[in-house]
Amino acid sequence: MKITAAVVNGINEDYQIEELTLGEIYPDEVIVKIVATGICHSDEALRIGDAAFPMPSVLGHEGAGIIEKVGNAVKNFEVGDQVVMAYNYCGTCPSCRTGHPSSCNQWTALNFAGTRQDGSHTFFKEDGTPVSNFFTQSSFATYTITNANNLIKIDAEEDLRLFGPLGCGLLTGFGTVVNGLKPKTSSAIAVFGTGAVGLGVLMTAKIEGCSTIIAIDIHDSRLEIARELGATHTINSRTENLADRIAEIRGGLGVDYSVDTTGISAVMKSSIEVLGIGGIAAPVAVTPNSLEFNTFTDLVISNRKLIGVLMGDAVPQIAVPQLIQYNKEGKFPFEKLVKFYKFNEINQAAADSNSGKTIKPILIIDESYRKDQPLVYNN
């Protein structure tokens, strides 16, 4: 089957729109016709080499589409179903069976190897060169092969063009709060970085009853959106003294929780330093940077905790429908974060994301989807 995909042929190279061949599906897989996909910072991290990944590759892991073909071992999905795709997991290890599939024993192999577990590929160039798959999804393509475990079924009346980012960035922000931090009612949280993940954290903190929600960024435009989405306080750390402002807001107590989404070493350190006694920090960015701190003075003496939370420790098949419901209720209005781009504008969309111009770019892969409801591109 011939498809069109955005291929990264080498580290730090631009996306190239190419024709590829899609391989045959395995019994536990489906073919999905991609309608739309978000662009996530993790895609950029792999493209520029901040995280190792075999090239050439088709990236993309916030895809939404329509099932085109179903393997004979797949249950509960059929041709024509609308789906959002998230990450893959084995489903049989202790972590999966106790409700923590993002801690799957095979998570890295299933999502970051670039191949199936048997070493086979799903994409091929015209000359037979194999092309790596990302997250068992590779949504920067017109069609893709994915595993049934990646799929979340979405009601037929829902508009798929909006929902792809719920499978990764927004899922991570949401889950970091509800599954990682588990904040107490009326508690205080500081969110470092107001991109899609950070704003997902912020909206969820409001839902969960945090009374003090502090958004920290260096872009006033993003801080304005943060206020609109529920931040009770904002700090531009480029023009304001972070420690002084936190002390002022909290009466010198520090915050109960913090989340860093920037991956910048100094900022990650600050996310620990602003914690009060018993506070918990969650650094969640995909980053090549390290964090240096003194375990006694920075953690032990104040009973602070530093936790890792992968993919929000969320079960996508439960969390994504919940986020859609919150969106309908006006509690998780992530549509305010997105701009739509045509597929061939992928390099511009990535650049706009990197510069901060666009919080969450969404590529429209299938422009024939819902022609009765046209979009404004790059609005």
C-alpha cells in the first residue's frame, strides 16, 4: 500500500514529504487512516537528536484517525471506528495488570525501538530501505499501522481534528496531577513552562481543587493564556524574581507541588527550591539536561519528594474519554491552545512550536474529513 509520510532522514534534518510503502499488518494490529495529529516536543527532541532514535523515521505520536483494516486477533474495534492513538504496552506484565501501562516492562522497546519486537518494520522506501516507526504509531503519515493497545475509540459524532493531542501531551499534564501528585484540596502548585503539557497541568490542577495555581514562563502571551485557563498568579521569570514572588504569594511557605515542563537544568532546580515543607516536584520534560542538587539540604531536611511520572501514569483508554468529557463541560478547554496547519506545512508548524508562537500545532492530514466544517489554517 502506497502512503505519504513526513520522513526525517537524519539528525537535525527537516521533514521531507515522501511516498512510502506500508507493510502488512500483524493479527493484533490495525491500519488507521490519519485525519489529524498533534506535534509534540518529543517529536522535536528525536528530530534534533536530544534523544537517540534510528533514522530514517516517521515521527508523530498524537494521531487521530479512522480504522481502515483490522487484524484477525483484534477485538472491540472495526473498520470505520474513529480512534485516538496513544502509546503501546504489552498488557501482561505486572505493571500493566495493576493499571500502570506507562510503567510496562516493555515500554521502551515497544515505543522507542523503531521496529516491532521481532525487528520488523512497518514503513519502507521505494528502494526497500526500512523506515523506523515511533510509538507504534508514526502519525505523520496518511496511513499507519498501529497496535490495538494504542487505540482509544471515539464517538462517531466527535471531531477527530481536535483530539490527537489528548494521546500524549495533554494526557501527560492531566495524569501528572491526578496520578502523580494527587493534590489535596486548597493546595498550592507551581507550573514551570506553559506549553501544552504545562497548561494541561494547570487546567487539571483547577479541576482537582488547587486554590493557588502559579504559572511561570518567559512569554507574557502564554502567561495571559494561563490566567484565562485558571492560573491564580503568573510570574515572568525573565523580568521578575521568582523566589521573591513565590514568597510573596505564599507568605514564605513555598508551594505544595511543582511541575517542570521545560527540561532546563536551572529551571528544574528552581522547581525544587520553591517547594515548601513536604512538597513534591515532578520534572516531566524530555530533555538531555541533568539536574544537580544536594539530597540533604534540597530534599531530606524539608521532607520534600522528587518523582518521575511517565505519560502521566495514565491509562489512555480511561483518561482520554474523561478529558473529552471535561472538555464538553468547559473544564478542559484545550481548543484554546491549538492552531491548525496543512500536512505540507509540517516544518513551519514545528518551527512555530519551537519559537513559542504556537502552543499546540495540529496537522490536518486528511483535508476531506468533515468538509461541511471547514477549518481556519494557521489561524
